[in-house]
Amino acid sequence: MIMKTSVDALNIHIYSDRRTMGADAGADVAAKIKELLLVKPTIRMIFAAAPSQKELLSYLTEDQEIEWSRITAFHMEEYLGLPQDAAYMFRHFLHKHLVSQVNPQIVNWIDNANASDIECLRYTQLLQEAPIDIVCLGIGENGHLAFNDPRVADFKDPELVKQVQLDDASRQQQVNDGCFPSFDDVPTHAITLTIPALLAGEFLFCMAPSKSKHQAVKRTLNEPVSPNCPSTILRHHPNCTLYVDRDAYGHV
């Protein structure tokens, strides 16, 4: 680790390289899981499904001391308009990089085969069954959290899950990340957990590596807290740590 700092309530850990960043973030998440399971019979976690999370997820799959049989897992967004077996689905990413290797007690997938209003209600009810303990998330190139782009982000959103139209910046990021071959292949709509749903987690661990996230990290730490850059709201969460490498942090 190069250094630790903070902005408002947000803790920031800065690393020389992405691999070390991911391993340290993974160690912190694993430690929190074990700590909570000492005092709770089960815990509930929300995971982002994105390339920025690969190092973290890899660490978690390799920690043999995590009792996944006592963990319920959620993911935070899913595309609309793709067939269930489409390789680009977020659920397939998370299944490949985490779920298939650790077998959580329960995995609650967003089902894009259902009508959007029905699925948003169903997933909301699942989220409301008990508090969320841990959220592992990232920051989009335009500052989005999940698929809460600036145009639709609402810090006081009355919904926990909603359908959204994706900004062009978010669609282009999926191409930049290698998730889709071209912009036109990226769906235009998705179901996403809202900002309040994510912030309801007791402990948030946010990974934002690489040069592509530098502007988003800079804005997160320096701009006024506003939906214009949704990730700025992380500065108001009482238990959130942002993990960045030198490429992402730059000279903020």
C-alpha cells in the first residue's frame, strides 16, 4: 500500500498496482465476513459483476476459511433484452468468477425473463427480507454505481430496484472493458439496484482500478456530493472503503 487517506467519511486505500490492491481488498472483505459470522448465523452480500472486481473475487474464492454455506448473495444489475444464455449477462460473469467456485447458501439472481415491473418487485422483496451486511461494488467511468447513471441516479430514490435506460457512456464502458464487441451490441436497458439499496449495506468495499477510472475517482473525491457524479455519495456512508491503484488515483 502506498498510503491511506480519507475524504469526508470515505476511507481511501491507494496501491502501487492493481494486483496488490485486489488482494488487500479481498483480505479486508474476507476478514469482515468472518467477523460478522462470529456473531450472526448468516450474512447477506451484494456483488458487482465487472472486470474491476476480478482480483477481489479471486481472493475470496481462494480463502478456504470463508463459510459460504452461511452466506446469501445478490448481484446489483442485469441487462434487459438478452437471452438467458447470453454470455454477456452479469449473472454469468458472477457465476463464473465466484458462485460456481464457492457455492453460497442462497444466490438470488435478477431474472430478466420476467416482466420488468414484476421482477423489480420480486427482487425488492428479497432484499427487504433482512438487512444487507456487505456490498462489494465498483465505480463506473461516468461515476455510476450499479447502473445508476447521472441521468437516473437519485440519492433519495423511493425504489430499491428499478428499470433504467443506460447512458451512452455506460454502454461504451462495456465495450472498453471487453464485455461486448461493439457499442451496438450493448443493451439499452437494465434492471438495477438503486443508490439507497446499495447504501443500505452496513459495510461497503469499493474497487476502482486502472487509468480508465482516473477521472471518475478524481470526481468522486473532489466534486460536490451530487447525482451529477453518483459515486460522490460514497463519501457520506459511515463504513465505506475505496480501493484504488496508482493509475486510478493519479495525483488527485
